[in-house]
Amino acid sequence: MTRQIVLDTETTGLEPELGHRIIELGAVELFNRRPTGNHFHYYVNPERESDEAALRVHGIANEFLLDKPKFPEIAQQFIDYIRGAELIIHNAAFDIAFLNHELARCGLAPIADCCPSVTDTLRLARELHPGKRNGLDALCDRYAIDNSHRTLHGALLDAELLAEVYLAMTRGQDSLLIGWGEQSVTTVDAAVVEHYALTVLAASADEMAAHEQYLRDLDKACKQSCVWNRLGAEAS
């Protein structure tokens, strides 16, 4: 059973070391790669104003945050929510730095102490699509995910979109197991299978040559030997 938390933050600026703070925290839960509807979302009073550049990105007015809870008021609830889950974050280093900074201010342990792993979807996207734009909007376009309602950045909205992007990017990882363990799985008796002769169509020389060229191009794009070539080398 796999529990994953897709997470995003909005902040007053870019550098926690310079006193910038989290102003919004949004997360959605996936269980066995399915959204559960169990969301975590808070606006946070950062006890300071947002930089103008940050304000243009998220559009969250300083005045709006004045009556919102301060991070220490939600810190333990947040830790309890993410504990034991794999975190899925776009440009994870940025969000983790801010979260660890906020947790340290509360006298709490860093993220690594409560979550076994963090998956950076920006890094994953760069591996899958080298040389292309891999921001959240670009990935939504690439995977045909509707983001027309995203006019400004927002932590919960972006976490919801990122969850869809992540599932789309990694769908091939579980495509062979779709339906496994569910009542809808169809079983076939071995004796029935043996009754029929399977037709095997061998690839032509041109098809094999095209396949080999595709694998060479894939190696070049990935800047390493792709999994098919590695498996082939191991088999031989």
C-alpha cells in the first residue's frame, strides 16, 4: 500500500535565509495512485509582507493574511498529515527548504525525519523531456490536463494539477498491473489457452532497423543507455 502526498507552497519571496516565509500550504493525498479527497490546505500569516515579485506570482494580498493562523499553529497538524508518506513536489528543493526553515523555527525536526522519500517532479520531467519547458503549465499542456482556471499560482490548485501531471508522467510504471487485485480481473483457464495456437509475427528487417535507430536516439536524448538497451545487454 503506497501513500503519497502531492504538495506545494506559496511564499513571500525566494529565500528563507533572508527571512521569507510560507503564506500558503496545499497538499493532496494519493493512495495506491488514486486521489482520496483528503486535502490539507491553509493560508498562513507570515508576519511580514510579500515581495512585489512574489505578489505578482500568487496575488495573495498582505492584508488577506493578517487574520490567518501562524505556522506554529498548524505545524503539528501538517506533520501528522504527511508522516510516513512519499512527498511529490515540483522543484522540491525550494519547498523543502522553506518547510524545514519553518519547522526549525517551531523547534520541530526536518521533513526527512517524518517522510521516507521525496520525488521531485521537475527533475523527473527533465529526464523524460530533455531540452523542453517543464514548468507546471507546460506539463499540463503536454499531458492534456485542463489548467485554464490557473490564472495565478495557488498552493492547493497547483498541488491538484501536479497530482494529475505526476500520474500522467508515471502511468507506464503500473500499466501492466492495472486492475490487479480487483474483482474486475478476468481469469482464463490454462487448458483453454492451450487449445489455441498463438500466431507469432516476426518483425521485418526494416522494422528492426527502425527500432534500433529509435533506441539509439533514446540513448542520445537521455544521455545514457535506456532500459531496453541495458536489458538487452544483460540478456546477451
